[in-house]
Amino acid sequence: MTTMETSGMGRGPVGDTSSAGPRTVSPKVEAQRRADNRRKWSEIALFTGPALVLFLVFVVFPVASAMRYSLYKWNGVKKFSEAEFIGFENYARALWGGSDPATRQAFKTAYSQPFWDALGHNFLIIFLSMAIQLPLALIVALVLNRKFPGRSFVRVVIFAPYVISEVIAGVMWFIIFDPQGIATHFVEAIGLHPPEGGWFEDQTWGFWTVFFIVTWKYLGLAIILFLAGLSGVQQELQEAASIDGASWWQVQWRINVPLIGPTIRIWAFLSIIGSIQLFDMVWVLNRGGTTGQYATIASFMTQIGFFRHDVGFGSAIAVIMFVISLVVATAYMLTVLRRDNADADLSR
Amino acid sequence: MAHMRRMAALAAIAASSALVLAACSDSGDTPSTPGATNTGDSSTPVELTWWHNAVAGDDGGNPLGDFWQKVADDYTALHPNVTFKIEQIQNEDLQRTRIPTALQAGDAPDIFQQWGGGELAAQVDAGYLMDLSEVDADAIAKLGGAVAPWQYQDKTYGIPFQFGVEGVWYRKSLFDQAGITAEPTTMDELNADVAKLKSANIIPIAVGAGDKWPAAHWWYNFALRSCSKDVLQGAGTSFDFSDPCWVQAGTDLQAFIDTDPFQPDFTSTAAQTGATSSAGLVATGKAAMELMGAWNPSVYAGFAEGDDAKAALSADLGWFPMPATASGQGDPSAALGGGDGFSCYVDAPPECADFLAYVASDEVQTAFAATGIGLPANPAGASAVTDPVLQELAAVNSSAAYVQLWLDTTFGPNVGGAMNDGIVGIFGGTTTPQGVVDGMTAAAATQ
């Protein structure tokens, strides 16, 4: 993208404006410019073509297919040409129980309720990552942002969970939080009672256990990003503030935090999108729980679409997820990130 | 000018898409079934592709996989023109992903695992399965009632190799320890035994509710007792769950769960993996009973080390059918059961049907029974079953008023999945008996 814009600014539009001027251009120059243009567009086509084809085949086509499937009653087994068109019924069933009064109550209980529960879990994770993960990561990053022996080692340790595969990490925590696992023994040893029915299966604790694991997994990324941002803050600013009598906290709060604002905002963006699409970890941890107590919208979609072979309904959920991601991402870009983008444009 | 630019760009895109297309079509040209046009001439070489679910276990051994390899080799010895290309695929991948995708793509294996019931019906409706009714008529006649789950609209589309009923497995020594002298035949007797085991500090019943289906089987058995045969079997095609007996099954299950017969943390318990699984609890003597299918002795044996320990465990295992409930429309001697079979893809060579008849033959079924892996579907193989408890199961199989196929298999993945999800909700305290029926009704409306 950047290459296209830069080369476009350098040659195309500038050349075009000059041809509109009163000065006549010699045929030789005109031919040269034509050749340049042709060359430029072949380059663009050559470099973006393969990527564009891959994008069309593996992104645009699947999204369009899902939109199409979502309008049908289709079990994924029979030929799609024989599937029955039912309009937006799959969406209606997910959102409020469907248009048929005879089955509305049944759909409310078995489809709509789990859908809203799962979506609720996604948004709760977004809220909690802003309310808990962000301050936690910020504090750790600010504390670690100084020279001390073993600094690299500590950073590696903090970043390690993010590098471990989701599946391996999931299985590991599943064993740790087993009713007979280390976590249970530890809690009992300090005189407390572990949750009734197991850490994951308890209706209240299940969600919090998973949130704890997700936090452990992704906190490292936030800390490393913030540390990278902090290393870009000019030392002179901090020193000047100190000389003026600012305390350590004032330096952090008035100088460091505002200056890594763009990094924080980008992290928040990644975190929000990641929370909406959260799947791997939840799926490894017994598919969102036996009663869906920590199911996310993606695990609910997989459960219905692949395991119950209701491809039509599963596709509708996938499209809803896509729309939510798109709306949230666009809104975030236009509001929170607008200033950062504007700054970037100015600096260019 | 602009036109030319666009042309150049399009040409480049076209060139790169041609590459992608070429890469895609490459695999499509390869003939997957060389014998597809074969008419059964014994001199033409035929390679049958075969997907089954026998994969190596934790200890690296794969007795069923080895058995199938031997069956294939023996068949090749009898018919030298037929060879096999076998792929062993983990059950869930095979059933949920590999087979549906292969069928959709029109590039399915000639022989593949078939669980019967609603899933088979969906595959038949889509025109994917070979009708075996005529070609395998002799084998089908021998199998008798066991073949019913592989039949649809009076035609046979699959041949089972194993079939068995389920019931409650128990440790005789733990029953003795708790002072239980006879196997329970009614729910009242079972409840009394549960109380005795609890006072002897033994977990009465283990259930792997974390895997959902083991918990669901309790509900199936209550449904078998509360619903009449007509209602149960009619629901397999009508998907009508308005009879109050379906809600009653959940109410009965709820009442049973309220007596606290299961191990603590039962929704966190897996069925078969690890010493804390339900099978592990029974095998290690921590729990007395478990509701399971005919396959379970081999699962228990996996927890015992050494031949002596395995033999001792096997001798200590007892089995009784699901007890009768106080009320309900169901026949108290009806049993739930299920099995495994194979289907032929609609375009498979005729040798496929002949091979399935061979799998169901007395010879192969006797050899299968002798391995002790499961109960043969062909009654002629039953004589080779040596384990006394499995012999008892075989007897119940033939004496039952009728054998109802596992309800999730009967209803297919959609309604069956909704049913299992609902039932585990009863175990987890999040769903009501009516909620289970709601889920089934809703799922039925989507198919």
C-alpha cells in the first residue's frame, strides 16, 4: 500500500498536472512518460497481483460464501444447490428466536440465549482487558523501564507466555486447574475452598479462570509493546522534569504515559479485535465449558456450524462476528486512532 | 491510455490467477478410484481406499487397526486383483470433518466408517451412499436386527461389524464391601445400593459428564423407560418431541441427580483419559459403577498394568441392564445400543460391496470376536466371545424387547448435538427438563 502511494505521489499525478499546463510537450517526452507509466502500472500489477489473488480467494470469497450460506437451511452434507432459502431467518433465530411463534420459545432457550451469553463473554473480556490488563501491563512496563541486572532475562520471562502455542498453554492450564490439580491443592493448603464442581465448570469461576489464563497469555505482549514505546521517549524530557522537581510518579504520569499514547491505543485496538475473535484458548479448554459457561461467539459458531452440522446458522453467526469486528474496528479507527493517523500524515 | 494501463494490470492478475488455478487443478486430475469404471472383472486391478477410525492408543498399540490390516491382506489373498489403501483417522476428525468434506468434494474414499442413524439418512438423501440391499443380501440376512441402524427407507446402506447394548458396569468387590448382594433391577433398588455404597465411603457411580455424551446416556435410558417404542422410534423420522415422556426423562434424571449418586466435580470429569476419568475411577476401585457400552472392559484394562492385574480386574467386573423405573410407557426389557459399520461411496467399484459382505462373514466376525475388542454384529461370531460378561451382553442383545440405537446417532448431529448439550445442562444445573426438549425442537426446525 505504502509503495503504491509513494510511487503515485512521485510520478503519476505530478506528471498529469504538468501536461495540463500551457507548455507543449515534445512527442519524445510524451513517449517517455507513457513508457514510464506503463512500467509503473506493470510493476504495481506484478507486485500486488499475487497478493490480491490470494486475498480474493482466501478472504473475500470465504466471507461472501458465508454471507450466502447464512441465508439458507443447509446441513453441510447435502449439495448446496438443494438447500432451502430461508432469508434472514438464521439471524432472527440468533438475535430474538426467529419469526415462527410456534418455535420462538424453543429457539430463545437453545439458540438465542447461548448466543447472547457468548457475545456477553466477548464484551466482558474487552471491558476487563481495558480495566485490568491495561493498568497492570502499564505499571509493570513503567517499573521495568530502567537499567537493572538481569533486565533482558526478566523481559524474556514476561514475554514467554505469548510465544507458547495456545494449545500447549491451554492443556497445561487445564491440568493445573484440574479438580485434582496443583491449583486445587494450593488453594486447599492455604485453607480456602476451591470452586464447587471444578475451576472451569463452576458457573461463576469458569469465566474468571479462563480470563486469568488469557491475561497470563497476552499480558506479555502489552508489556513488551509498552517497553518498546518507552524506549523511544527522549531521556532529556525525563531529566528536565526531574531537575524541575518532578517525582518519579509525576515523570511517569505526565511524561512517559502521554508520550506512549499511540502505542497504548494500538495495543487496545489489537486487544479489542482479539477479544471479539477469541477462540483457540477457549476451545482447547473443553470447547467453552460443558454448559458454555465461558463460550465465546467463535466457539459457539464452531459448536453449531461444525459439530451440529448446521452450516447455515453457523455462517450467520460468523457474519455477525464479522460485522461486529468491522464496525468496532472502523469506529475505533475513526475516533481513537484518528489523531495518531493525522499526526502520522503530517509527519510525512 | 488508462485503458492500456488497466489491461496491463489485468494481464498480470490473470497470470497470477492462472498459476493458482493450475496448482488447484493439478490434484483434481489424479484419478482417486482407478476401479471406478470397473465392472467386477477379476483380472482388472482395483485399489480400494478405506478410511476407518482405529488409531493407535496411548501405549502405541492398535489392535483394531492391526485386525483391519489382516482382514484387508486376507481379502487380497483371496482376490489378488484387489488391493487396499488404508487411512487411519481419529474418530472425531473422521466423522466431523474428513468424511463430510470428502463427500461434498465428490472425492470420497470407497469404504468409510459409518455410524448409522440420522447421519446415514442425511448422506443417503444427498445421494452419497451405495445401496447394498441386493448385492449384500446374504450378509444382511445373517446380521438380522443389528443392521437396522444402517437401513433407511427399507434399503441397506451400511454393514455393521460390531454391535452391543449398554448397561451398568460394576466392581463386584466394591458391591461386596458395601454389603450389596444382588444386582439392582429397579430404580428403587439402585437408589438403595447408592446409599449403601456412600455409607461405605465408596463413590457409587462415576460419570464422565465433561465429555457430554456419557452424561447424555443416562437421559437416553430414562427416555427409553418413559417413552413407548412407537414414540421413540417415530421421533427418529418425525422429529416430533411433543409427547410428555421426553420432559419426563429429564425430570427422572433430575430426581436421580438430586440423590447425589455421582462423584464430585462430575462435569469436570472426562470419560476415558487419565486416572481421574470416570473409567479410571472404576478401574482403580474408587467408584463402583459406570453406565457404558460393550467396549468398556478394554478401556478399564488400559488402567491395569500387567496381565495378572488385567485378569483380576476383568474377573471383578459385573454388568447389569439399566434398571426399570416405577412408571413410564417404555418396555422395561428394551435396551439401548449401537455399533460401528462401513458404507461404500456411491461411485465405489463393486468390489467394495463384496468386501463389506466379507467383513460381515462368519469367518471374519468369529476372528473379530476372538480379539476381544467388541461384540460382533453377526450372531455367528458370538460363539467366539470368551469373556463371560460379554457373553451376558450378547444374551441381552438377543433377548431385549427391542434395541434402540443411541439417541444422538438416531437423531443425527444437529438434533442429537442439541440434545446432548441440553442434557449436560441438567447435570450442570443450567437447563431444565423442558429446556432439553426445547433445544431438540429448535434444532429439528433448522434441518
